[in-house]
Amino acid sequence: MKKTAIVRHFNTQSSKKIALLLFFCAFLQLSAQPILTGVTSNRNLEKNFAAEQTAQKSQITSLNLPFFDDFSYNSLYPDPAKWMDKQGFVNNSYAIRPPTRGVVTLDALDQYGKIYAHASTLTFGADTLTSYPIRLDTLLSQNRPLRIQDSLYFSFFYQPGGGRASLTANVWERIGNQPEVDDKLVLEFGYLSEDSVFNEIDSTYHPVYVWDEVWSSEGCSLDSWLTEEPLTYFKQVLIPILNEDYLRKNFQFRFRNYASLENQGHAGRASNVDQWNIDYVKLDINRNSNDRFHNDVAFSNPTTSLLKNYQSMPWKQYRASDNKSNFNNKLINLSDGQKNTLYQYVITDKNNQSVGEVVSNNYNIQPYHTDGLHNYANHVTPEVHFTASSTSGDSANFTITHLFKIVGANDYCSRNDTCTFVQKFHNYYAYDDGTAEAGLYLTPVSTSQHSSLALKFTLAQSDTLRAVRMWFNDVLNDANFDYFTLKVWDDNGGFPGNELTAIEMLLPSHAEEFSDFITYYLEEPLWVSGTFYIGFYQNNAVEINIGFDQDYEGESGFTFYNTQNQWEEMFYKGVPMMRPVLGKDLGATIHTPSVAQKLTFYPNPTQNSVSFTIPDPHQTPTAYEIHDLFGRLLKTDNLNSNLNTINLSELVAGCYFITLKNKNHSLGTGKVVKY
């Protein structure tokens, strides 16, 4: 968690704790530590929004009771059959011990995964999660009007962001960001008013909605909840519907959150903040004020990799010793009574043949509200059995399917009784799960010092390193993008040692077509054996922001940083999102975006045009390319041999990289700011 956020998350605690944290933050600043931030975009949402635009559902007129969603499905957006908008982010990462796996998170990012354009350090309206119209005029099962006497109740669970798994966990192990007291989560009931009109002149419809705020919570601390009651990771809200104005065919409800960006005094650090996690939304009749328990057992968190430390690894490097000894399931009973349950898992190959399975005996699970999560070892920590030695080829996929359900009775929701995970053995190593809950940047003591970040890997057999994949977070105002050097080191007593190869003058970027990682190809394949490290070096004070997976649950001791001319082990829980690619030739046709030298452009910033100088007067550029900060080519053109000026008047204000070329050879690149 970023330093200012550490103080911020404790602003409701005693002044003594605040003073202690201020001292801790000051110590971090002086000793130049790596810092965690939120993320300024959600690359997963960016990617999926474009895909879903081509597959919109037909307009849904209205839904019938009951309404229920626990978000335990594999989609980044809320179910389009129930929800009208896509601003909420469905995920398994931000919530701590949710009622069932999967929550919807409201934060400061829009449906495209970007910080809202109107976001500021003052409180602003952020995400909205709106249901489709629901028929509350008729009880269709009995073919009669629905009445207040039918005891209609609305319920949901919620959790503020910025929590930690327990009060004994370190403060920097927080997931997400806590909403301040001025931030807010709001629930509104409403309907389409009869005042809505259709303009026959221009054939436009002008809907008028009535919205009533029926519940809200100001920003709060999950730690304070746990101090009062150790099992209260989520709170449930139960609201009766007593207003007859809502008994109509177009009743709707919506959640809204209000957020405020961090004001840290550093360009580009303002990032995603103020998360609220929502789960188990339910609207139905024949309920009462005591209807707080649900006949449902479920996975509270999804299953993960069968590997001890990796989410994925090269198939030729896999050994049985890479397996975990046990899975770690978090199983929950949401009812008010003991339930007899069944648990089993099976691992299948591409032909749907079993290559590992466990069927456990039935066992009683106690209610969560009295006993917490399920504690029967055969269900919670089953041994990992996986044998796939007969699989040929250089890659393989296996599907792990876990089942946990009530015996002899129907769960309220069977969907959350099953968890699946696709175990990938491809040509790369991955500690991370592909989702960046935070960003990591390095802060050297002064601008004259360098900083480096390294990630450790140990091979079972020697192999060829072909490329490195990295996930960089988008940064507000494009302030954190600058040059870095990709490096590979050998091992020196458990720390990065000698430099094996380096590619200078690289830029943070994103892969084409909304892919998550950018691939940087080595200029020459590198033969590696034993332990090696990948990472980057920077000799500037720009805070290059790389994705950081806080959900990593493997062993520690793989991440190292150097900000004071010596390597130290990372103290944050999690891993930076960097992946080495090994094995056979990738057949890459994309040139790694490296350049020979850094050019100077002036005036900089500029409004209309720039001139340039190059260190070698014998090199005469004949053409130029302009890229944006995501590596996308915006313009290429020839240069007038008598001029050293490039016209930028057609570009919008922003940051750009200009590369000068001569006979298809790059002479250098420079960063230009246009205002």
C-alpha cells in the first residue's frame, strides 16, 4: 500500500497509532523503499469492454421475482441479464472472505477500466450498478397483484476496501483502498416516472426517473469491524419495501459510490481508490427482519493453481516437486444450522481424462456466524494428486474442478458450489494471476542514484530465454512513463549477481488488441541455467509503475529491489507482474522497441513544432515516427533534409515519443510534451 494510503487507512484510529504510522512513512521516504499504489486503469475491463460491445443482448423489458446475484461467475462485468450498466468490476481479488466467491467492486474506474475523467481529490460520483426493471406489480406465481403484506425484503452484503486478512497482518498487506469518511456507498430505489415523454417531432424519448436514497454508508474501516467482531468481514443489510409507490412493473434499484483521489503531491500517483465490495444481492417475498441466513454452502474464494509457487510454468521445466502438497479451500455455510456436506475434486486433461482426483467422506459444516469458515481438513486442505507424465508436446492444459455442496438438500444457489481453474503449462513462468490489484514503483534516495527491480526463477534444466513479458499500469497524465533498461542477471548467493544481458532505452507500453502484457524480445537468445533473475533498471527518478499482484499465495523470497546500491528482499506481500519466456524460437516479427540513443528535442514542452539535435553529426535522419505512450504508431513521415523541425500541430495535447530514422535504422528516440 502506498505510503500516504497507510496513514489514510487509519484515519479513524487513535492519534497514537497515527503518529506511529507517520513515523513509519517518514522512515520509508528517507530510506527509499519501493511503494505500492492503486492502479489507474483496469486492463481486464479495457480488454473485455471492446469484446462485449460486439455481443450486446437484446433489450430486457422487465424481470420477475426473485432477484438474486452472488457474482460467482467468470465474467468481468455484472450479469447482463440482470444489470443495465457495466461500471462495476466482477472479480475474485479485491474482497476478503466474501460470503461466496466473486463480488462486484465499485471504485474510481469507469466501464472502460479508466479513472473517471471528472475524478478529483474532492468527492465525486463514480460507479453505478443498476438493475433492470423488476415486476413488483404482480405476483405471477399466484396471478394476483403483489401487496405490502407479502413481506418483500431487499438484502445484500458489503465490505469497504483497504482491509487485511486479519488484524495481525502487516499494514502493507492491505487489499484495495479504504474509503474516507467523506466517501460513500449509496443504495437507491426508484422507477420510471409517468412524466417520461416521447417527442413526436424529433422521435426522441425523454425518460424521467424517480430515485430515493434508502440506505448509505460513509467511508469506514474493515479493521474497526474486525475489532468489534472477528468474523465480520462483510456486513449484511436487510431492507423491507413498505412504500406502495414501488409496487409497479418497472421498479429498479441501484448502488452508487462516491470517491476522492489521493492528493499526494506527485504527478501520476493519483490512482484507483475507495473500493466497495458487494455480494449476495437478494430481493424476494415472504421474508422478515430475521431473514439473515441462507440455505447455502459455497466457496468463499476460488480455487487456485496446483503449483507451489507458480500460476503457470513451462511444461518442460515442470517436475512433481513443483506441486503444492495441498489445496487451500475456503468453504462457508451461510445458513443458521449445521449442514452435511460433500467435497471432491478432479483434474482432467484435454481429452477429459482424469489425471488426479480426491473424493472425501461427507462431513458436517457449522454456520459461519458462529464457527467461521469450514475447518475439516479433508475438505479444506485436500492433498494434491496430479500425474501427467504421459502428456507429450511442449505445452499442456489441465482443468481442476472442485465441488462442495449440501448432501440430500438443494442449496439456494448451486452455482457457487463449483470452482474451476485451468492449469497452464506453456512457455513462460508466471507467479502472478494476471490481475494487478496494485502498482509498484521504486523511489531512489536522489536523482543521481539508480534503482532496479528483479524477480527470481530457478530452472530444472537449462533452457533458452527468448523474451520477457511485463505488465505496466496506465498512469494518470502519462507522468510515469520514461526510459528503462531490461536486464537479466545470474545468481549471487540468493541475490541478483552479474548482468547477463541488457536492452537499453525501452518504454513502458501495452500489447496490441488490449492484451495484458507487453512482450520485450531479447536481441539475441540467452542460454540460462540454474537460478536467474529478470527485471529492469532505471537511472532516473521517474516512478515507473508496474503491475503488482497482491493475491499471490506462494512462498516469499523471489522479489528484490535495489535503490541504495545494494539488493534487498521485497517486504510487500505479492509479486510484480513480469514473466520470462523460454524454449523454442517464438517466430517473433515485432521488433523490440529499443533505440540506440536518447535524443534532445526543443522547445519542450511545445505547442506546435519541435527541433532536434543528435549526438553524432555524421548521422542524418531522413524520416521520423511518432508513438503515443502505449507504443502505438501515430504518424510516420519523411524529413526535409534542410530542416530539423517536426510539425506537431495536428496532435492533441499530451506526451509523445519521436524516433528519428535513417535507411530504416533508428538513430534515437526522445520524449516530447505538447500543450
